[in-house]
Amino acid sequence: MSAPNIETIVSLAKRRGFVFPASEIYGGLGSSWDYGSLGVELANNIKQSWWRWLVHERDDIEGLDSSIIQNRLVWKYSGHEATFSDPLVDCRTCKGRFRLDKLQDVNCPKDNAHHAGSGKECDLTEPREFNLMFRTTVGAVSSDEDESALAYLRPETAQGIFINFGNVLNTSRRKLPFGIAQIGKAFRNEVTPGNFIFRTREFEQMEMEYFCRPEDAPRIHQEFIDGFLEWFDSLGISRENLKLYEQSPEELAHYAQRTVDILYRYFPERDDEDKQFDELMGIANRTDFDLRTHSKKPEDREGKRLNSDSTDDLSYFDPATNERFYPYVIEPAAGVNRTILAVLMDAYTEKTNEKGEVRVILKLKPELAPIKVAVLPLAKNKPEIVALAKQLKKDLLPAMRTVYDDTGGIGKLYARQDEIGTPFCVTVDHESLEDNAVTVRDRDTWAQERVSISELKKYLQERLSK
Ligand code: ATP
């Protein structure tokens, strides 16, 4: 089972402290969200899993953390200044403003039952291009209009990687093929954000640029497509809720040779199966466009430099073949927030207890669970039981995120931990003081097992690693 719709996750996320609407006490700010104590742990666990899998476990990928604000020229030569835009339409009747290619996803403000553009009264203007980059100014400028101080918040993390290709190559002494990975915030002034954390104006990306010889690019591209399906599987996302989408030649960015998106079933409530899926991540073969465009050497037919501002040439010299060329780039680009949403939706389960009450269980993979173990005293008015429970929490903590909770009856405490995805509860009772053992309760089966305190850490570590 997975969540029947995004709204189920919105309400769980707010109720239990995963995600809150941003600026809520001032009426909110369209499609901005804050991550609460459990949300930030879940996000960190996802990012750590990605980083460990790519940067630590492989031997061919370096990490990077580049600036959010870069020289404006980065965005000139990447093409973002001229072309990073969406087609925008206004409705003269309802005064709504929509992204033309996403009309089916948004309702008309005048008549909520209608999709924008499908209502009888809709009267749409001709589309015009709207640049998605957030503008800002750098330094103590006299006016916001001062073009010389204009800068942008990065709309993707990728460009920070391309412009550092030479630095990483020289300092790491890498040979092709190798990759550079980065996780960080990106900003897009989306025309129609929405669907909770699916599309927001501020979000986080996990991007990796893998540099290789042109002839190896198609094979490596396919390996990353297969690899990412496996990574999502390791996060507990079921294969039936994922789909591959091959971009058509008309959809491909001008520099891309092939792009495959991995889609997740974010909208299971929709009748049309195809419309149930939307993009979780994209994996593109970007050819040699990026390193070439940021390089000072390439020239046009008349011998004029294509980039007259760059001071470096980002080509690669292969000593084995004595060739100099611009490497091809395979880019797997995933959203942290869309991964969080997919993980939460897929983990959502309901189970009926013996009293006929429906309980929510978040069946998160232990690796992702914000809390791995909750230690609960059965009687909080018994100092010896409380002391033992607190000691256990302390002993387990270095090995696994453990919390102590005595704020309710045991049934309520179990239900609370199930709902936030804690794999195990450890209950300390009167007998524990006699037999030096505790009860370990499994989140998914609700089965309970008596485990001796001396074995507890090893027992939990083994079960958490499964
Ligand atoms: P879309 O077509 O949905 O606008 P995109 O193809 O423009 O997405 P990319 O530029 O390929 O997205 O960015 C890589 C990843 O970053 C996406 O697959 C997605 O997970 C994430 N992402 C992009 N835009 C947003 C956004 N506005 N909010 C949240 N995540 C985003």
C-alpha cells in the first residue's frame, strides 16, 4: 500500500512535524515550506544515502559545494539568461497566470472545478516567455536596476560543477571517466508552483556530472539510468510506482543527445494511468556542450571566440591517445524534495488494530527513518524504570538515533512512533529490573520480543541493517 494522494501526506507531515507551510503566521508564502524536526532528519538521511552511494562507495566521483551566487556570465554562457524560461499565459477573465504546458495541472481561480484553460469562460492571452531566474544585486548599489551589480540565485547546481571542472581535474589528478557531485539549494521563479513540495520556488537538488569520452557516453548513460532505479529501490520505493520516460526529439534540450526521466506515481487518484506519474529526476546525455561553452578557445566559422569572457579552456588531454577534446557529460539530476515526497508516499500504510481502529504506519527503510529506536518506560512514576530507560537511550545513541519518550500511555506512544516510521520501540517494564531484559516491538508486524539488555545494541543493529 502507498498513500492514496498527496493530501494524505500533507496532513501527516504537518501533524507530525515533517513539513510546515513557510511564513504561516503571516499568511504563508505561496508554495514555500519549512522542514520540521523529522523532515530535516529524513532529508539529511536521503542526501547522505545519495552521497555515500555516489561519492564514497564508488572510486570515481568527487564532491563539491559551489556558491549559490556566481558571476552573471556563468548564466550568460550556460544559456540560462536567454532561454531559461517557461511559456506564460494570462487569463483575461479570471486574471490567473499559468504555465502553458502545465495547464492541465492547475485549477481556474474563478471556478475551482475546472482546469485552467478548459473552462468555458477562459480567455487566454498568447504565450510569452518568462525567465525563471531570481534576480538580485551584489554589493552596495544605488539602485536595484543597476545592471552592473545584477546577479542571479542559481536555478540549478550543475553550472557550479562545470565551471570547477578544471579545478577538480587538476587537484584530484583524475583521468576520464570521473564525476563531480553536488547537493544544494536551487531557485526558480516557477509560474505555477504547487502540489505541496513537488514544485516550489526554492528547492534542493542532488546533481552529478559524469565526464567521459564521447564514445562511452551512451553506455554510461544507460548504466546510470539502471543504477538510479536500483538506488530508489534501496530507498524502499516500489518499482510499480516508478516509470521511465524517454524524452522525444522535440522535448530534448538543444544540447542533449538523450534524456530519460524517472517518474513517480505522485497522483494515484487520477483515472488516466499516464497522468498519475510526474518527474522525480532526469538523466541526460548533455554531450560536450557545457565544457565547450564555458571555454575560451572554441571559435565560430569566422574565427571569432564564442566565449570572449572565459579565461580558461576546459578541454581534456588524454595522454594515452595524445588527443585533446571536450568531454561528454552524463547528468543524473534529482530533487531532494521530490524524493522526500516519493519516499513518504510509498512508505504510507494503514493497518487496523484489534479494536478496529485504523493506524498509520510509515514503513520507512531503517536507513531513512528519522528516529531508529524509541525507548519507552512502562511506568513513568517509577524512578528505577525511568533511570534504566534513560540509560538505555544514552547507551544506544552513539550507534543509532534513539529517543526517550514518556509523554503518554504505551499504546499511544507505539502509535506515535509507527506514524513517524520509527522501526523499533524498546519498552522498559517492572520485570526489566529483575531479568535485565526489555521488550522490543517491531513497527511493521507489531510483534514483540524479549531481548536481554546486554544483547540489545547488537540485536537492534542487526535488524536495522536488513
Ligand atoms: P519540471 O519539468 O518538473 O519543471 P525540470 O525537468 O525542469 O522539472 P530539471 O531542471 O531536470 O527539472 O531539474 C532536476 C530535478 O530537480 C527535477 O527532476 C526535480 O526533481 C527537481 N526540481 C526541478 N524543479 C523543481 C521545483 N520547482 N521544485 C522542486 N523540485 C524541482
